[in-house]
Amino acid sequence: MKLIEVVRQDAEIVYGTTEGLFRRVPADGLGWKPPSGTNWMSVGQLLMHCTNACGMGIKGFLTGDWGLPEGVRFEDIKPEEMLPPASKMPAVGSVDEALRLLGEDRDLARRHLEGIDDARLLGERSPAPWGGPEVTLFQHLESMVLHLGQHKGQLFYYLKLMDQDVNTSDLWGM
């Protein structure tokens, strides 16, 4: 199996299970967030974050287009703007909106993963534009899939805390 096939397959699995969890969110649950602790996203904010947690990053790593305004570089963005507190994060208005946006992000990932070969995946090395170690393009793409997977797990536990009927098969798509 080629590495690009691993990335594609991993992305499809994570998108599929994430979509299944989105469908478990009650329509009136978008404002819910954990009752203790600080800086938690609401369910609506978490869904919005999931809708650009993978495909947008894959596009960025493959094309260098991160969707920043003309003339703005990552170095120009203040840390508090790069990682805003949960209170400043956008939210979806409905589960249907979240499903549509997740589908668009999935399509974006699929389009950008076409025509990529393993030589490029292993031959290109760079740090992420926001910092970190220099790694292969393959590792960056897998990290975007893992990013969505991490937030999929967060949504799973939110749903459990909201007394929704979810179990391990919902988390892993079994």
C-alpha cells in the first residue's frame, strides 16, 4: 500500500465516524459545554472547528494556501489570534449546517490528495507554518487527519456527558 493511500483511507474513516457523531448531536444541544473547568468550546463551536480541522490543513500543506488575507503571514498573527479563547470561536447554527460544512471539507481533502505520490510525501520536509519540528509532508497530512480525529474524540465525550446514547462503535465506526 502506498502512503498516499494510507492518508486517504485514514481521512475517509475519520470523516465518516465524525459525520456519524455529528448526526447524534441533538438540535437543542449546540450551546452545551462541560459544566466545570474553563475555556471549553460549546458543541456548536466544536462542530464548526471540526469542519475545517483536516481538509483546510491538507490544502495548506500541499499548496501553501492557508486562506490568510493577502499579505498576511503566520508570523504576523498574534498568538491570541492564532489560538483564540473558546469564547471567541465561531459556532455552527445547526447540525445540518455542520454536516454540510464537514462534507465540503471532506471534498476539499479528497481533491487535494489526488495526484500526490509517495516520493513527494517523503521528499518534502518542513516545519508547520505556526512552528514545530521539520517533518515530512506525509507526517503533516497525517497530523491533519489526527487533528480531526482528536476533536471527533472530544465530541464523543461531549455526547456522553450530555447523556446521549453513544458507545465505542460510534467512536470508531464499527
